[in-house]
Amino acid sequence: MRKPILAGNWKMNKTPAEAVEFVRAIRPLIAKYPQVETVVCVPFVSLPAVADALAGVKVGVGAQNMHWAASGAYTGEVSAAMLKGLADYVIIGHSERRQYFGETDEGVNKKIKAALASGLVPILCVGEDLAQNEAGLTESWVSAQVRAAFADITAEQACGVVIAYEPIWAIGTGKTATSEVANRICGLVVRGTVAEIYGEEVAQQIRIQYGGSANEKNIAELMAMPDIDGALIGGASLKVESFVEMVRATAEQL
Ligand code: PGA
């Protein structure tokens, strides 16, 4: 059985002091649900303090981006080697990175390779925008993103990647894909594409999250779906009560 994984994506929110306050608050509450893998993906500057506050606790720490090169003249960037020891996970190819910072499928593929080589768990984001959705292009677009992201990655490595299906029109908008639609894309399209590339065994192992206005009200319904193994949570991961409630509701389904 695939272990559910809930990851908070804080985006550009909370100072290091606020970050520590937050993780100290969730720490004892989330410890009650070891059956759910829980991660907080925090801004780079908060990683040292958050990693420290969560040392010895089963709450994973993640970054929200990284560069594919090991080091070099890339002003403002952070490499996988620099994240090692501070983070265990890294979000790669979030739609906001693709949209506002020009990230391409090719760059996403390079970043996944670099993350895997450093022992970080990539959380690969894929998803269509509203125009693509309305034009009926969701399946072909998402499938192509998955194929491009996994180019030249072995089956063994692929099992260690978490994929987040995030329809862009649902991110931060309060509009969630219905659990049936989310499940269909996660299952038929994302898992289906992984099966086409690597075979059914890998496809059954790989974990697929849904993201896009997931919150404490809709998480139970989403997690009840057979092909949804977790959630990548933006807004609702910033409040202690809603994040903990989402972990609790997920644990309750097991
Ligand atoms: P949201 O963000 O939960 O605020 O919609 C999700 C994400 O962007 O990962």
C-alpha cells in the first residue's frame, strides 16, 4: 500500500521566526499520525531553523525549488548539495515557477535528476491551465509533462519521485477539481503515463498527490479516491488548525 503524503507548500510566506513558531505548534499534534507522511516545504531562508526545530521528529522538511547545477555562477540559486542536510524533499516544476520564472520541461527534468542524485525526494508538479482544460487538452498536456520530466530516469529512481497533479485553475482560487475528476487525471493520465514508460509495477508504487485548493473540508473526499495518495497544499497549510486537521482526516481513512 502506498503511504499517504501531505506536503505543505508555504510559497513566499512566513519569516524564519514565524516558521519556527508554526512547526513547534504542529510538531506534537502531527506526531499522533505517523501513518501519514507529512512535509513542510518552506522558503530557503527558513530551512536551517525549521530543520533544527523538527530534528528527530517525523515531519519532513522540503525546499520549494533548486538549481540543477552542483555549483557555479548562478546568482540567487541554491543547489541540491546545499539543501542536503537541511531538506529531504524538494518541489520541482511548480506551476508558479513555470509561469513566472520561465521553467521548462527540460529544466524540470535536469532538476529531478540532480535532486535524485543528491538523495532528495522530488515532488514533481504537473497540471494544465484553464484554457487547456476548456479546450480538452488536459490529458495530452499532463501526460507530455510527465514524459518530459522522467526522460532518462531509471525505473528504480522513478519510484522515489512523488508527482503532484495540480490543475493551475484550481491553485489558490478556491475552485477544486471534483474528487472524481482529480482521481481520473491522477489515475488514468499520471499513473497511466508512468505505466506506459516504466510498467505497471512502478506505476503502482509511485505516489501521486492532488493539489489545488485542497483544504480541511475536501481532503477526506479526495483521499478516499483510489489514485490520490496525498495532497500538495498551499493556503490551507499555512494555518496550524487546517494543516493538522488535514493530516488527521487523512489518517482516519487508513
Ligand atoms: P493552494 O496551492 O492549495 O493554495 O491552491 C497549492 C499549490 O500551489 O501547491
